[in-house]
Amino acid sequence: MNPTNDRELRGELIAKAERAVKRYSDYRYVVNSQSSKIKYKVILTKIGWTCSCPDHKFRGVKCKHIYAVEFSRAVRETVKEEVVIQPISQLVCRYCNSEHIVKKAIRRNKLYNIQRYLCKDCGKRFSFNIGFEKMRAPPDAITSAMQLYFTGESFRNVMRFLELRGIKVSHVAVYKWIRKYVTLMQSYVEKIKLPSLGNAWRTDELYVKFRGNMKYMYAIMDDETRYWIAQQVAGTKYTADIRPLFRKAKEITGRRPTVLISDGAPNYKSAFMDEFATLKHPKSRHIQHIRLQGDRNNNKMERLNGEVRDREKVIRGLKKVNTSVLPGYQLYHNFLRPHEGIGGLTPPEKCGIKIEGENKWMTIIQNARKSSPD
């Protein structure tokens, strides 16, 4: 970014100064004044960047503070890390990683066939079925069933879809697939480092029925990337201990947020003080004054709650607290569902995590199985 005018030059100098540009999210910054202790708010709106400084407010020009933010964002993009999760290669030996393999016979199952291979270097025979060992149905049918279920179909509707493909399984089998692979994938994705998670997090609760009994699902999400970090089911709204939720969010991300946005429930404040509040720099700030309009709203969390509510309506309530549906939908929300609010990307892609392969369910399952100690 080469400066072309005086304001741009000063903006670059501000950006290079230590702690002069403080980032709360991709859309909200605080920039220090060059000549005083005043701090100016730079916010991205539908019409572009706005700044609270007099130069932008009264002259309507692009001020040095906006240039400082743009320069800071450009530098951040150049140093942005990226994690790539690739499908497991089927072109090397499972035992010695040799590329000298040839097809050797076919193992015939009731529902599908599996190609077997021979390694010319180590002499061992093997097949590629990582993550789907001893499964009667083919991997693409299982992943299709998971996609259908988490996009809104019931277990029985998924069963009927599989019947059209000549795969006859019960709706209970579909449920067991969901339970098995959600557990496998969940333990894997929680260990993935999130390179570019935002500094502002949002949290909210949603009432959910479990066999007719009202409970609350608490969730915490990154404001910038919409990555659903963690969740917790509790029995009450205002008095539930949600410190485990905040503690788990810290364990998954390896840090605490600069800003936490929530409603005025007292248990959010107490959990924030115990888990996120600190005297060290940068200090975490808790925003509880939420409005329906303006920059202090919780609309993104309400959108997440709406997604879960739509899923719950299809299955007419959940059966047990430790169900696979909620963590499974968290996986789908994060890794499989594109979000228009972040340019059609998934939250991990916005964070710098790229999942390759035509079937992303299969890519994650294969890598989860490979990294599993079992």
C-alpha cells in the first residue's frame, strides 16, 4: 500500500505505531489520535468506513484513521495463516507409503464392492476404506445421509432416500451413523487451530424441549467469522452456571475474547468475571446493553438460534440432553454450511481453514479417523 497523499501517509504512520490501532472485529476498530489521548471509533457500515474524528465528521473526507485501519487490515491479510485439510490419498500404500501399488481383486459386500490393492514394495494387501471400516453401506451413502439430515430431513425421510439408491437400512441405522460420526468428528475438529478467529465473541441462549421438558442451550460464537465455538445445555435461564461454556471456549481457541456481547442475564456477567476478566493487557470488555438496532445488537446469535429452531421443528423436540443432534448441527454450521453474511464461505474458511475434496464430510471423517488413537 503506497501512500498517495498526506492523510494516507499519516495513516500509515499511525498503523505502524505500537498499539495505535485496536481491532475489535473486522468491522469495528479504535484508533489513537496522533496529537492527544483521544481515541476515535472507525466502523464499517453499508456505505463504507466511518470515523468519529472531526476531519471525517465535518469535512466528509477519508481521514488518516480510516487509512490506518485499511493499512492494518492489508498487513494482517499478508501474514494470515492457512490450515489445509486434505482428503486421504489413495495412491500410496497404507503401511509403507510406497507409490508402487496395483489393483488386486475386489472384496464384495452385500451393498457395495471394495477395491483391494497390493503393494509391490512391502507385499501387503489392503483396501482404502478409512473411517468406514466394517460399515455395510458405502461411504458416499453415509455422508449423503448426514448431509440430508442436517439440512432438514428426518431419519425416516433419509431412509426413504437411501431406498431409492437400492440401500435398504432402517431409520435407527441412520441415527447410529449420525451418533458415531458426530462423536468422531467432534473430537477431531476441537483440536484444530483457528488461525484468524476474531476478538469479539457473542453468546446467547435458546430454549429447547427435551421430551417435553424445557431446557436452555447456551452457545458462544465468534462475531467476525460466525464460528460456533462451544455450547452447553442447562436447566435454567438466569441462574445456570455457564462457566464451563466459557472455559471450553478458551480451551478450544487458546485465548479469551477482547469483547463479549450478551444480553443482560446475570449469569453471563458472573461467568465473564470468573473466566474472561483480567488485569492483563489487553483487557476483556463485556457489553450487556443490547438494542434491537445499531451496532450493539445480537442479531447474529439470533440467526444461529433460528437455524437450531428450524432443525428442532423437524424432529419435534430432542430426546435426551447428550443427543448427537446439537453437536452435529454445530459441525454442519461450522464446516459444511456456506454463510451469505461472510461472502458464501464457511466459518473455518473465514478463519483460514480450508477443507479440500468434493465430499467435505468424507474429508473430515477420514482425517478424524486417521488421527484417532483407536
